[in-house]
Amino acid sequence: MVNVKTVLDAYRRDAEKETAIECLKILHSIGGCDATEEWEKGFDAAIDTAFEEIRKRFGIETEEVLDE
């Protein structure tokens, strides 16, 4: 017999991961300006930190975001 809770939990995890990947794609697209001014360097650092925190929390490899 199929455990409905187990199926729903797996579906929820997959949906969360897909949402996190979409968020990472957005972060990747707005970061990386590689500016020379201090504010812009801080912006890039903040985007990089947010990207890594989300990536680690949802167990996403960088390649899953950048290769798509």
C-alpha cells in the first residue's frame, strides 16, 4: 500500500528544490557585475552569499543552476 504522506513529502521536497533552483537562477542573473567600486563589490558579495546559502540548504549543486 502506498503511504500518501510519504508521496506528498517527496512531492513537496521536489517542488521546494525546483523553486530554489529558480531563485538561484534569478540571483545568478542579477549578481556578478564585477565592479570596481566598493558598493558594487558588496552587492556581488551579498548575492554570492545568498546564492550559496540557498544552494546548501536545498542540496543543490551549482551545475544544476548554471547548466540549465
